[in-house]
Amino acid sequence: MMRDRRKNIPWLDLTIGILVLLIIVVHPTSWAFSLGWLGRLLGFGEQVVKKAPHFALADILIWLAGALLLVRIVLLRDWRAFRLLPIASVVLSALAVLSMLYAQNKLTALADVIQFITYFIVLYLLFVNVLSTRDRLQLATQLWLAVGSIVAVWGMIHYLDLTRDAIEVSGPFANRNILSGYLAMLIPIAWGLMLTSRSPWTVAQSLVLAGLGFVVMLSGGPWLAAAAGILVVTTVRAPKLVPVLLAGLLLTVLVVFPFCRRDNAHVLAKSVYTYNETRTIEDETERTSQRYLRWQASLKFLTPTYFTQDGRAYHTELPTVSRAKHTRQLLLGVGIGNYESSIERFHGRMPKPNRNTVEPDTSNLYLVLAVTVGLPALAVFVWLLAGFFRRAAMGCRCARDPFLRGLLLGCIGALTSLAIVNVFTETLIRGSGPAMILIFALIASGTRLAERKPTVAE
């Protein structure tokens, strides 16, 4: 098998390995094709067809490689491969399936369930089974950094095109929020490798990636997340450099940004404002950021005592929900993939414009998980993040190989960024979802290698 050289199927191993590398290359994009044509072929109505699921090229490669991996496991009877799955990933996927039973729109729920299983089960198994040696791990990391550099350059091309609005500075993604979230996860990994590497090329590449990334990220939340990530990495590895890093970030905001072509400081701050002071807006209901209003609506729904014992809501403008049904919704959610259609009911008297003013991909992932899949699912996701954070810290502490130490150190920063990014945007979507799983796999594989080899690896 891939983790045991005494048992292998060379042509199958090579095919799976190539597919995994292709996944790393093609995953950073929001582009996907719709299955609406299949719905029309089956005679579904146009309203159903419009909500048909979309699949990216990476999704197809993941399932193809996953099928081959399953064939390999069966042929070699290597059931131990499944032991590499974190319990939290399995539980989270199971809760997603259960929530689908109560979803009003079963089609969108099914699409999201498939995405959960694709990422948390299939893709994770592929990564940890293939990236089982130091050479493979280093190749995958270098390839990802190269792809990330292309993404950053693509974003810079959009940044320099002043005919594009700030939200359209997106590189290969749909908007600035996905691009910024993606770079916020990648930059700390490059930073960790830079602080432990003796290679001038690695240092130069990491600095260029970080420099480009901090310029083209025009979403305030992910920008702060990336800054927090590299600050954690620097604090752990070189605490004496922390004042230098803080001074550099401060000078960037105060001196460099005001002279950038887009006045980054203003754009970043405006992206997280709660109130829009633009004079051209005539409708007062459009001035308050719908991002934060949705947070409040979500918290209303997630308050266990928001409904009285006799089943009536405290506020008559909110829908009437019995205590039993509300308790069930808190435990299993309103249905995965049904956040948009469910949370609107709990806006109550808060300002609500006549048109959709919510910037795409600005939902709080933690609240979305809690509302759609339930509070236990949110707890499991936090458990998953905490578990990988612990593994990365333990691996980094015992690693003697500079590459493994730098990689695990960078992953600690990436998890820090990820935890903050998910407050401002969702990473469980096409493009950034595979990147999150890759971070988990790098931690798992890197930690196993660091614990197995106390000296410089292979």
C-alpha cells in the first residue's frame, strides 16, 4: 500500500498520486458547471433546474481518485487506511446527512451533503494516504505554493485593472472574499517555511507571496486573519522578530496603503463597516450591513429560550415555533444548504431592503453550521480544528527536520487564520474547501513523519 512499500500496485499508486497532484493544481477556482441540463432532460421544472448543483473539475478528480483508492484498499484488504480518518470528520458528515432529512429544499441539501463527504471523507483520505513520505509531502507543499503564487499574481492583475470594482478583485475565484480567505490560509504556511528554511529561493518565494497577498486581499476580515496567522508563526519561531513584524504591518497600513492605486486601507475598513455612509444611497434600510443583521437573526434562532413554554414567540413579528420543534432544530438544524431560505424568517423588525444587498460569501461559517446542521455540528467542527491545532503543535515540537518543522509551524498559523476567516466568510465552498482539507492532511502527515523520525527525514 502507499504507506507500506512491501505491498503495492505500482500502476494504481502512480495513477492516484498523479490525480492528487492534479487536484492541488486545479482546486483554486470557483468555476463549476451546472447539472441543470440533466434536470431539464429529466423533465424537472425551471425553478428546480435553477437550483441544480454545480461541480468543479476538482470534484470530478476527487471522486475518480477516491474510487481508485477504494479499489486499492479492497484489493489489498488495507482496511487500516480508514483509521486515518478523524472521528470528528465522520461525525460531522453524519450530522450533515441527518440534517438533510429536515431540509425544506432537498436538492440544495443533497448538494451540500455530497460536498461534505467529498471534502471531509474522500479528499482527506486521498491526501493522507498519498502524502505518506517526506518527498511526497514536500512536493505537494511546493506545488501548492507555486499554485498559490499564480493565484496571487492573477489577483494582482485584477487589482491593477481599475475598471473592476473591489469585489471583483478575485483572481480565479468568484469574488474578493473567497480570494482573500484562500490567501489567508496559504500565507502563514509560506511564512513558517521561510522562517525555518536556509534556501534563498524558499525565502524569496514566501516573501513575494506574502507581499502580493497582503496587497490583493481587499476583504478586511481575511486580511486581519492572515496578519494574525503570521504573527502567531513569528511568535512561536522567532519572538524577537515580533516587534519588527508589527512595525512592518503598521507601516504598511499607515504609509504604503494610502498610496496604493485602490487606497487599500479605506477599502479594507469599508468592507467590515456596519453602516454605509455613502451619500448616493437613498434607501435608509440599505445602509446597515446585512452581514451583521444576519448574525443577529442567526443568534435569535440559536437562543434556546427565545420561545415561551406555551410555544409562542416573544415577538409577534417572528414565526411561531413550538419548543419541541425548536429544540430539534437546535440539535439537527433546519437542513444543510437551507440557510438563505431559513434565516430570513428571523429578521423581525430589523431593517430589510427591498433588494438583496448582501455581498456574496460574507456569511459567518460558524453561525451557518449551527443554524443549518445544528449546534452539535458546530461543536464537532470546533473539535476538528482544535484537534488539528494540537497535532500541529505536538509535531512542530518534536520535528528535527527543518522542512517538517517549518511546515507544521506554518500550519499552526494557517489554522489560526482559518478560525478567524470563517467569521467573515465560508471556507467550506468550492475553491477554498479543498485548501482547508489540504491543511488538515499536511498536519496529519507531517506529524506522523516528525514523530516517526526524530532526525532529518528520508
